Amino acid sequence: MNGTNTSGFNGEPFGFRDYKARFWGLGHSSIWWISSGASFEVSFISKELIHNGFETQAGYYIRCIKDK
């Protein structure tokens, strides 16, 4: 990904926890919740941004943003 990082978002490949409490992706991907309730995966190996489904029991990351 050759982005500009104008948003200042700096995600790291810390992996994620699936709905069966298994951990995956450490060192090569992370999954983040977004405000719509869906999620997206950042793959640091394939350099892709992948829209994922909605697993309410999974352990994904969030990023809190304070309104100005």
C-alpha cells in the first residue's frame, strides 16, 4: 500500500481472535472494527485491505477518535 497516511492511522500487525477464541495473524495482519459495525483486515504481507463480515464474538481492534 502506498498511501499518504494523511489520517495519521498507524495500525500494526497484532493479529486477531476469532469467534472460537483462537488467535491468528500475529505479525502479518490485524482486523479492525469500523463505526458501521463491520470490520476490515489489513494484511501486511499481501498489502491488501479486505472488508470482512460481522462476527460479534470475535476479538478485533478498535480505534477511538475524539470529536473536535
